[in-house]
Amino acid sequence: MKGVALGFIETRGNSGTLQAIDTMLKTADVEFVQRVEIGGGFITTVIRGEVGAVRSSVEAGAEEAARVGELVSTNVIPSAHAEVFELLGVKK
């Protein structure tokens, strides 16, 4: 699949993470990839899909995460390289 975007939201605490995941999946046609607990209460959520869908989902999810918890950062990789998927341990 060419041109698959990856979206990331990092929060501190589980409530913001769960709210962000729920909002992202409801906002656009994106796929949940994984949730990674980094330590110290930091959690990163990863989604994938078409660039526009991922961007709008990350934006909406970030707003909700900040509303109910602590938003740390967001990022969208518009056309992730195959090796990035390998690093995450998921299929492109």
C-alpha cells in the first residue's frame, strides 16, 4: 500500500489516551495500530490511513486528549517509509 500515513498522539495518563483513541476512530476512516506505554505515565497511540483522514483524526483526538487529560505531543508522517512500519512491528 503506497502513501500510508501514520499518526501519533502522546499523552500522560490513560484517560486522555482512551478519549483520543475513541475520537480518532470516530472522526475519519483510520485504523488503530497500537498503544504503547512508554513509562512514567506516558502513552503513545498510533493510527494509520490516508493522509487527510489521519491528519483530521489526530487533530480531533489531540483536542479531546487535552480536554480530559494531559496532551504531550502529536505527529503525522504523511507517507511513512516501509522501515518505519518495521520499527513499529506492523505491516504496511
